[in-house]
Amino acid sequence: IRDWHAILAALRVGGMARELGQHCELRDLSGGRIVLRLSPRHRHLLIKPAQDKLQQSLVEHFGRPLQLA
């Protein structure tokens, strides 16, 4: 599994999307899917706009369609 914090540092994303990403842990990156785990105590960061922005940044970073889960 790749270094999630290195990936996050390379993304051009800010605000709530970055905040969300900083509290996640990379569980899987295979095929067209990236699976992140978020601690329950940070679930308040799990808002749709932040997820969408984070997913879009990951798509741009990897240059391929990715589904964030």
C-alpha cells in the first residue's frame, strides 16, 4: 500500500477536503477504487462536497477514474 500522506501532500486540495484526507488511512488502492478509513471520532468531516473534492483531486493526481469509498 502506498504512502497516503505523501499522496495527500501531492494533491491540489484544500479546505474541508484536505481536512478529511488528513484524518483518513489508505486501506486499498486497486483497479478503479481507492478505499479510505476514517476514525469514527472524525465522522463529522464526512460531508459530500469534501468527499467529491477529494475524489476529483485523486482522479487528477492518478490520471484515471477512481471511485472513492
